Amino acid sequence: MKFKYNFLEKKLWRIEDDYFYEISEENHTPGFNIAITFITSFKLGENQYLFLTKSEFKITVRYVKTFRNSEPINYEKKIILDQFQVETIFEFTEQDRINSS
């Protein structure tokens, strides 16, 4: 699962093998600030969500997918940003998977 995120425009794109598409604004929950931390979320599909938490030059991205009668699958990635960085591309792999137990 590969994504591109623009911090200034608060836009998210899903990157597939041969194309990419923007996650529509209707699936975006506007972010809010808690102290110096910015939190926003996107609904990617049925029972699939992406949460972004940005603080200073660090961002934590969490992907959550839930199945009926099953534990959710969680992936988490921490990204360090350059001072003037506006966009980032990130990909979740099995190493980013969080054990639910």
C-alpha cells in the first residue's frame, strides 16, 4: 500500500502499480490541532482508514482495516520530515504491521 500526502493542501493519493488517484474530499475528515499536533483521517474503503498525526517535523501514519468477527489489521509508519518538506510518499509493508495482541 503506497500513498502520497501533501501537508499544505491536506490531500492524499493512493499509488497503484501503473496509476494513482486522489482520495476524495468526502472521505476526508478535516484535521484538528491538539497543542502542536495536527490530526486528520481518511476513509479509504469499506472498513479501511488512514490516520495522520503530524507534530513538528515528524508524522505518524496508521492504516487500519477491520474485518467482521475479526481483529483489525494495523500498520504504522513514522516519517521524519525535512524542514521545508510539503509532500511525502510512503508505503506500508509487513514490517510496519502492528501485532494486535
